[in-house]
Amino acid sequence: MRPEHVFASAVEPYARYRAGYPAHLVSRLAAVVGLDRTRTAVDIGCGSGQLAIPLAEHAGTVIAIDPLPGMLAIGRAKAEAAGRRNISWLLGDSSRLDMLVTPGAHLATFAASFHWTDRAQVVRVLDRLLDRGAHIVTINDDLDPADEPDWVRAVDALRVACLGEHHTAATDPYTKAPVSHLEILTGSSFAAVERLTWEWERQLTVEEAVGLQFTYSFSTPAMFGDRAERFAADARAAILELHPDGHLREPFRVEVLVAARP
């Protein structure tokens, strides 16, 4: 299942409810990889710009690539509103990097997108495209289920009740691949890998927490079909039962792999 098929129905909720990356953490990443205003970064599977837009503060140019026109349109509008005019929004996917990216970029990023690619092949292509001192960076969720808030667990139970215990089967080959990102990178030309951990949290309203459920690959509006409104109502009620004041926290812990050629 290709990412554009998974997320086709999730463009609007994804853009509205998915968290971006805190600017101070993106600034640290830019310093680690030596990104500056003379250099180009490529964000592959950019979505609506959650990483590409803050990254643009530190780069000369950001090339933001995604297979969904809707994601690119929203990202372009958000970048314009933020005054980030050094981002090129390109339609395509990781299989077309040779046609989309001019050789010489200094950084390639995959924010929650590396698992959707043919990872080993993509790294081989990037070895041809990136400059000698370049880095590949992958960012992926690393939060332990035990650290999830009570409202997340309650909504998870409702999702299973609605979609069934095997509702993740179509995406599991990508999200639960037997070979880790770290193994892929250390077995490649970019074998010098530093592992960072980012942690932060944000505050959500109940409506934001409910909308967030439709942004996951295993939980898009298309998967629910005509059950989407019922699920949303049940999720809203379950959350309010736990938190009548409607104030929620969403914690984040992500693994950031920064890979360079030895």
C-alpha cells in the first residue's frame, strides 16, 4: 500500500491536527548537521510542512517532496503565511528523487516517512545526490505505550472496537518492518549514525484530540467510512469522561537518527 493511497482521505485532518516539530529542536538539528543559508535540504514525504517549514529558517533552499497535491498546497500556504519563501514544493515520491533533486544537497530528512520508502534503495540514490559532507536524518515516534495518556488508551480501545483488532494489517509491513532504520543506515554508505532523542508535549482541546485520530495511517477517514461520525462522537464522550475540563496533554518522544558517511 503506497502512502498516497493511505493518506488521500487524511489531507485536511493531517494538516490541521498533526503536530509540527518545535523550532528550538529543529535549530539544534541544523547545528548538528552544519546546515546554513548557503545549503540545500531535501524533505522527503514532507506532508503539509511540519518539518520543512521550520527547517527553512536554517537553509538556503528546502526542497519539499510529497506524493499528495493536497498536502503540498496546504504546506505552500502555511509557508507563505510564515514568510518562508525559500521552499520548493514538488509533487513526487522517493522513487523519483533522481528526477526531482539536483545533485549537491547537504541534507535529506524523513520525518515519519522513511518507513514508507524502499529504504536501502533510497539511501543508495541519496549517496549519489548528496554532497560529500551531507547527512540523512530520520525522525520517528519512540514513545513507550506505557507513557501514553489515559485518553489515548481509551480512544485506542474504541478504534479497535470499531475497526477490529487487525485494522493495522495493511500498514504493518511498513510501520513494523523487521529491519530497523538504524540497521539500514549502518549498513549503508551513511554508516556513522548518531542517535538523538527529542521530547516535548503540547496541550490539546477535545476537538483537536478527536481530529488527530483521523491522521494516522491505520485510522484515516476512508478506513472508517460511514462510521467516522459515530467514532468521533464516541471518542469525544470517552475523553470528556476522563477529562471533563477538556484540557489534554499529548506527550512526544521521537528518535532522531543523524547519519553521515564515515
